[in-house]
Amino acid sequence: MSGTTGDIVLSARDVTKDFGHTQVLKGVSLDVHAGEVMCIIGPSGSGKSTFLRCINHLEDIDGGSLTVFGDLVGYKRKGDRLYEESERETAVKRERIGMVFQQFNLFPHLTVLENVMIGPVEVKGTPKAQARETALTLLERVGLRDRADAYPVQLSGGQQQRVAIARTLAMQPDLILFDEPTSALDPEMVSEVLSVIRDLADDGMTMVIVTHEMGFAREVADTVVFMADGNIVESGTPDEVMGHPREERTKQFIQEIR
Ligand code: ADP
Ligand code: MG
């Protein structure tokens, strides 16, 4: 595992986020390094999804700073001055970040193959033949090459989520965010999806994974972050946070979820 020694990919400093009068992120600070797998755990309503959305430019932050690939999110640098970036510039930056959601969000009217091809073709202008080759290779990688011509509705939830991961990989992201990728699945389909994510970890993909799968987090994470009520309560190695939690709040959560 390349762990926590690579270059910094993502750096959050005292990030706050308000929805109306409610502060849902209350000063979140963390670093993610190239090749690191970070699992974020914590009760529902802690701000985990909101934090991922901020990283992916889907929400503006209200305080602190968020740096992804060396650039402040939402800003560009010219000399030593910062400028707010245009939507187009934000979109280009976002191409480096993949996101996989609890609901797979595949296009229902497109085949599996077309779902995986559409990003590179529409967004990056990749020639169709090339996008098709890549898509087939990625489908092979997630074990679904033989379903390339099926429609999402013909697949199980686990298969759909694996297509969603292939679709994300097709954009060649440098960072992938997963928001509870197995929470919507029937129990018997969880492991096939976790196994695909585990392979990505073994390949050195940088990932931030929000998950309730404690065994999985313990196995693949370089770093586990426990969030509650908009704060990071504690973070460390899986053994530190899950095996020997220091904070009462963490102990409680780990016991409850077991
Ligand atoms: P988690 O993913 O840890 O369950 P969320 O980030 O989804 O937590 O939510 C954190 C808090 O922010 C919750 O109280 C939620 O109701 C609130 N929240 C999330 N999104 C919005 C929104 N768009 N508008 C208002 N409140 C929101
Ligand atoms: Mg969530």
C-alpha cells in the first residue's frame, strides 16, 4: 500500500458549511495523499456526504479552505493573485475527480457499454472507437464485459454499481469519492462491489470512501476518519480508530454498528 506518504492530493483546513442557520461542517481539517485510501465513518447526519460534495465542487464552502490537486476549490491562481473560476474552469477541474453514489445514477435509456462510453465521448471528445475499447476493458475489469449490451434495468443492483464504477474509471480520475457505495444494495451484492473497490485500492487509486462496512474499512483503509455532528472526532489507522478508539463518541459508534 502506498499509504500516507505520496504527494498531497486533497487538503481541507477548518472547512465550514452552513445550510441556512445550521452549520453542518464545523471546521473539518484533513489531508489525503496520492495512493491513500481514506474511509470516513460516522452516524447519519454527520456531514459526510456534504464534505464529499464540497470536495467535488458540488457545494461551496462557507469558511476555511479546500485545496484539491494544489488548487483552491473554486479559484484559480494567476501569479500570486486568486480569481474565482468560471463554471467551465470548474468543470475541467472536476474531470479529475470521480464520484460514485449510493444510487448508481446510470442512464436508463443507454446500454451498459454506452453508459461507460458517454463521459469520454461527450465530455472529453474521445473518438468513439477508442472510448468503446476502453469501456470494454473497464467492463472486463469489473466482471461485466458479457453484459455490455444490456440495459441497467436488466442488471442487479450490484452489477449496476459495478457499471457505475467502470463509468467513473472511464474518465481516468486521479481521485475517486465514494458515498456509501453499498448502502442501497441487497446484502448478497455488497461483496462483489467491495471487491472491485479493493482492486482499485491495490492498484494505488486515491480514494475517499464513506462507508458503514466496518470490516471493509478496516481492511482497505490507510486512514479512518470518524465524523460526528460536523466534526472529525478522531482519525488514524484502522487499528487506532476502530481497534482502539480514544474518544467515547467513537467507542459508542463502533459498538453500535457492529
Ligand atoms: P451524512 O452524509 O453524514 O449522513 P449529510 O452531509 O447528508 O450527512 O447531512 C448533514 C446535515 O446537513 C444533515 O443534518 C442534513 O439534513 C443537512 N443537509 C444536507 N444537505 C442539505 C441541504 N441541501 N439543505 C439543507 N440541509 C442539508
Ligand atoms: Mg450521507
